[in-house]
Amino acid sequence: MPSFEVIGGNKLKGEITPQGAKNEALQVISAVLLTSEEIIIHNIPDIRDVNLQIELLAELGVKVNRINRHTCSFKADNVDLEYFASEAFRYKGGKLRGSVMIAGPMLGRFHKAFIPKPGGDKIGRRRLDTHIVGFEKLGTEFIYHSESSFFELKTEQLKGTYMLLDEPSVTGTANIVMAAVFAEGTTTIYNAACEPYIQQLCKMLVRMGANINGIGSNLLTIEGVEILHGTTHTMLPDMIEVGSFIGLAAMTQSEIRIKNAGLKDLGIIPEKFAQLGIQMEFQNDDILVPAQDSYEISTYLDGGILTIYDNPWPGFTPDLLSIVLVVATQAVGSVLIHQKMFESRLFFTDKLIDMGAQIILCDPHRATVIGLGRKHQLRGITMTSPDIRAGQALLIAALSAQGKSTIQNIEQIDRGYQYIEQRLNALGADITRI
């Protein structure tokens, strides 16, 4: 398996543009199955998970024309339903979590779907109940084949209904919406996720001819239609990359301009990094992070230690808590990181402790970081990337550390960040792919 060899301690400088949003890509690319007409999607991130999803659609019979590495046209006018039920689909679909997003469009348009046991990050339980229960409420029958870990779903006709989701799952909401656009009658989804990625998907579906109201809220109303048409769609910048670059600039005392950051869709992300003491200037749609010798964590008005925790949108995204935790290790002050949504995402802190960070892992969900205030620089070590976001956090730690670090299992990083060593080396980093 490839590794990164990182020589830390370099100050970076320059401009970097975030890639297209990974989490949006897996949804909108799946939505091409809802029509037989051509759909063109721009700003696609050239990363492993998204490329696997595109390959999966091609094997399903979707005509894929890769105009360039970031623009694709899709035409699902001859979908192979037999392949969908095959062992080959179960094997390939099981390698990435995004494969579950195919179920909603297939149910809506073809009235049957299969879901393999999904792959992806090993960050705790990521159940499919919200998806399956939502499909059931729309009139779907499902059978679980335990010997192959395969869900089979089928329906004569989806029927619109009211549903209150047990959790505002982003993928669950997207999947149910894509099925409901073809359901007979009205579907009301309460406690729906309302992330910018869901808004993007819904806006794309509306351009295709869907009837969706309440976009941007947690109450979506969908009037079923009989047919959808082609469209052109451009994906948002990846907010997780934007947050990662803010943290990188602070940790390495670098001046970095984040170009075309999609400021209006970042929610409270800049505010959370500002609470760590990181200075930022907002210029048009760019974020300029100036070089800072130090940054100090805010406290509450009563002097209490700051707590940063994840919440469904418009709360703080769980995908950036790993970055916040790493950035806090060199701040002045202390912070409690509370990862509510996934019970294994803080387990990479042992690597940071080995690098010299002062972190108390309270339990699977909480870690207290005592900032070193740059009095002691982190030291380079050999470590392994456990998941996409922790991998990027460890890369940032290595770039700020003294000496050489080796990061193994970087395929995890490649799943979420395109050409990352090339882009950071252009800013002055010293990263070699081994």
C-alpha cells in the first residue's frame, strides 16, 4: 500500500482551490438514473470514492462520457437491471458506501433495487434503517438475504405519504427524496436533512422536472411526477476541504488564500475556526488566512472551557472535528471536542499523543485538548490513516511537526482528497508518495 513521507516544519504560501464536494457528488451522480435523458455534471472531484461510483453506473449500463477529469455526461437510457441483482454488483457496491445512493433512483424509476452491505470508513455504526424505513413507508417491500448481506427491495408503485425521520440522515434523506419524486401523490418528509448538499440535489431534481417544496428546511414536500428530464449541474466547493485548509494554514503558520470557497454555503464553519483564534479575511468568495505566530482558543463568557461538538446542519459538521482537534493541539488554551455522531472517530488521537500532543481521551465520544501554544513542536512519527478525515488531520499534523513522518494506508486519504500531495507541495509542502 502507498504511504506519504512528510518532512514537516515548512511554512506554506500561495493559493489553493477546493475540489468539488465529495458528499454531494455521490448523491447527484446517482440521480442520473432517474431519467433516460443526458445529464452533464461539472466540478466532479477526481477521487477514489467518486470514480468507483461512476464505474458502478457504467457497469449498470449508464453511458458515461468523461469530458475531462471534472466534467462527465451521463445517459441512463439502457440500464441493465440484471446486473443490479448480480454477485458482481454486490461485490463492487460493497466496496463503497455511496453505492447505497443508487437504491432510491432505482426504486423510483424501475420499482426495484438492491443494496449490498456498504463499505466506507470504519468510524462506528452507520446504519441503513432510515433508508429502509423510508422506502417501506413509500410502499416498498424488502427482503434481507443474510447469507449475502444483500437487501432486496421491490414495489408495484410507490405511494406518497407522511414520514418523520428518526434522524436527519443526509444520505437517508437524499435516497428517500430520489425515490419519492416518482411516488403517486404527495410525500412529506419531516426532520429531513437540510445540508447544502441536499439543497443542491433538490435544486437539480427541480430543474429535471420534480416538484419539491421546502428546500433548505427540515420539512420537504414532494408532489410525484411521471417523468424527469436531462439537465446540467455544477457541484459546490467541498466545505471539508475549505475547513482543512484553514486549519492547515494555522498549524503551519502559513499565509494561504482559499479561492472560490463557496462562502455562502459554509454555515458556521468559519465561526468555529475563529473560536480557536484563527484569523481570516473574507474577500469576495475567497478566504485569506494570514500567517499567525499564535492563536488562542476562546472561552465562554463565564470563563468556562470551550466545547466544540457536531450537530446536523446548520450545526457543525462531524467531518471537521478531526481537523479542529489537531489544530487545537498547537493553540493557546484548552477545548473539549465532543464527537456525538460516530463512536470511533476520535481513536486516532493516540497517534497525536505519540507526536507530543496533550490530549485526554475521555471516552469514545469526547477528547480534551490542552494546547501547547507552540512551546513544544509536534515530532514526526510513523502512523496509519484510519479513515478519510483522520487521515487528512494526521497529514496536517505531520506538516507542522519537526522531522519526518510516515503516513501509511493513504488510500483512505485518496478516497476524499484529490491530488492532495501535488496541491500542497505547490504551496511549499514536502510530501512524497512512496
